[in-house]
Amino acid sequence: MTRSTIACLFLVALLRSAQAAEPAGAAEIEHGRYLVHIAGCNDCHTAQYGMSNGQVDEKHWLAGDALGWSGPWGTTYATNLRLFMQGMTRDQWVAHAKTMQPRPPMPWFNVRAMTEQDLGAIYAYLRYLGPAGTPAPDYVPPGQKPKGPAVRFPE
């Protein structure tokens, strides 16, 4: 190989690397916003969303909620996805989403059914929103009472 061929290959590799590191485009972010909206993510992961008929300012979306969900599994809380996603790469998020099986009432099976493209768009949207809020309360095991309000499922 000549020096110019090696230099060209090196430049192509650099360009591909730069493209992979580029922030998400507006179309991907908008697709992520759309998916979050229609998939019902806000229903649990955005405080007061359901009670306000979805009229929560987008700057508050997906920052988790202190409302517990109690049943035979104990009491779970909707994760602050904006903080959760900050520590993950896109590939880590996709791998997590494709294998997760959290406690109820999270419909993890719906997330697993999403395409990698859809999951990537959700990741791009959450990264676009940036970190906000505080972590959700810790899981409360069965038989223990949650400290705050909780929706109770029949046992």
C-alpha cells in the first residue's frame, strides 16, 4: 500500500468514527418524542401526567415519580429515566431494553418488542431532554409499607 492509500483509509476511519459520535439529529429526537408519547411512558414516568390529562410541560417529562405501585411484588416506583439514561451509551441502553424484566407494573415486554431504531430514538430523546429531577424512591419489599402514596393492586 502506498502512503496516500494508507492516509485515505485513515481519513475514512476518522470520518466514520466522527459520524458515530455525532449527536442525534432532529428527526431521530422527534421520533423518540413521538414514541415516548404514544407508548405511554409518561403515564408512569412523569409525575401528575395522567391526573392532568397529559398537560405536563415537556421539561418535566420522564423525571420519575414518587407514586408507588404496590402488589404481591412489593412497591415499585417509576424510574427517573432522565437520570438513568445519562450513565449509559446508546448500545448499553438498547442491550438493557432488550433484556430487562423489571417488577410490575412496568410493561417491559412492550419495550422489548421495540426495534433497535425505536429504542435508539428514545435514547436520543432522553439525552436531548438532559438530566433533571431526583432518583425515584427505593423499591419496598412485600409486607413492608411504602412511606408515600401508592396505587394498590389486588393480591
